[in-house]
Amino acid sequence: MKGVIYREFSGRPELERLSDPASRSDGVVLKVMASGVCLSDWHGWKGNDPDIKLPHVPGHELAGIVEAVGEKVSNWQVGDRVTVPFVGGCGRCPECESGNHQVCDFQFQAGFTHWGTFAEYVAIHYADVNLVRLPDEMEFTTAQRTKSLMQSGISRMVVRRFRLKR
């Protein structure tokens, strides 16, 4: 796949051919259909996030299509249109069980704890817990732009207003 990668903090990002990601047994690989740039990406590129290991592919605001599914994933199939929250919870730790996935003890963050969405494909962990189905009528660019709202107070209003479902 092609992806944007940087090899040093504050270094020049380069478009390169990279290895395709593989899904974990609890995860999926998404074909990235839309990805946005966020100030958080800049902070990561500057070296302000200790979770980022070099070399690194940034990007966390995305919408895409499921391309591969791990053997332990039961709620998703190839072809599903999805997005994910900024922080992905494991679904099993005490924080997740209390509804606080954003402070999960084993959190996953595309573009921070793992390679991100400035590439053609991205691996997403804990798929059954974190993927959010996109309505067929929603454009990928619209879905990608709403990603930063997913874990804010506004997200509850959006979910209720538009009756979005996992």
C-alpha cells in the first residue's frame, strides 16, 4: 500500500510504499476512504505523544470499508462501511465495563499507539467494540469529519438525534 510516513519527529513526511497491515484476531483491516488532518496529528509529529514509535504513519480521523476480518470478530463483515472513535477501548477492562472506553487500560488509537490512516489501509483492534456502522446515504468525507465529535458531549446528541447504531 501507499502511505505517508515520518521517520523522525518534526521530520519530513514522505509518501512511500509500505507493507499492508494485517488484522489481529479481534480486529479488521479497513480500506481508508476518507482521512482528515487534526491538530493532534501535528502534536504527534512534533513528538509530544509518548505512545508514538518511529517510524510512524499518522492519521486518526477516518471513514472506510472493511476489507479483512479477524476470526474472533462477529459483528462485521467485508464491505461494511464504518468509522471508529478517537480512542478504541478493549471492552473488557473495568474502565470499558463502566462505559469509559476513552480511558481504557488497553486502549488503541490509530495514528498514535499504532499506525494510522494516512495510508490506503489501516488495522483496527477490538472491532466488535469500536466500529460504528455508517448509513449508506452518508458520504465518507462527512463521516470522517464527525470523528472528533465521537467522544465529546456533542456525540451523545448526534447519536440520539440521528439514531446511529453500533
